[in-house]
Amino acid sequence: MTALGTMPPAYLSPPAKGSTMIYHGIRLKAREGVTQEQLEEAVESMRNQGRVIPAVKQFVVGRDFGGDYDYAAMFVIEDLDSYWEYLTHPAHAHTDRIGMPLVAKYDSYDITDDEDPEMGAKIADLHRRRYENDPELAALVGQQQ
């Protein structure tokens, strides 16, 4: 588990033939009035997810340029089982609980080269199950939409 910025360019080449990965991206804009300390705590919590969640193979967390967002993150995950591990890990839950109240706008998306036509529905189902299992989190996320 390393930040993408620390890897040599050759490491970032596409996965080997037959191998797929899921790239989970998050972009966020802070609410007005959020202090720099609060924002730094939430950003550091996202970095901590990359360091401590075993399912995360690579990650980058930093400033977002080129859009109407302040920060962004990308987590590289191998498969759907690993994605579930990532989504339900306590470090991820911690970030949501301290970070979501600070967010004015966010975007969460996934990119994969897996050719399964049902992959989008399978990923959406993981998120649905997560929210069903954690109504408090679902309410937090619902406030942002």
C-alpha cells in the first residue's frame, strides 16, 4: 500500500492481461465555515484509509484541480470482495463520520476495465448493502444529496 505519487511511472501501467482493478474515486468541496484543522483531519483520515485497509493496493489523496472541488482521493482495489472490505472497514466509517458533515458537495465514482456488463450493478449493490447495514451512515450521506 503506497501513495501513487511515490511509485515509478512503470508501476502505473495497465494491469496484466486478464487482470482487472477497480479505481474508486472521491471528490469533495468543503462547506463554508469549515476550519483548516477540520479539513486537515478529514483528509488525513482518507490517507489513513489507504494505509490501513488491507484491500487498498494503491491510493492517492490530495488537492483537486480542474473542477469545483477542493480535495480528491483514488483508491485502487482488486475485486468486489476487496471493495466490500474497503467499504465496511472501520477506518472508512471513521472518515465518513468526521468528513461528511464538513462536505458541501461530493462525487463518488468507480472506474474499472472489467468487461462484466453487470459490474456497475454489482458495485451499486455493495453500496446499497452498506447503507442498509448502517442507517446512521445512510442518513449522513443522504444529507449531502
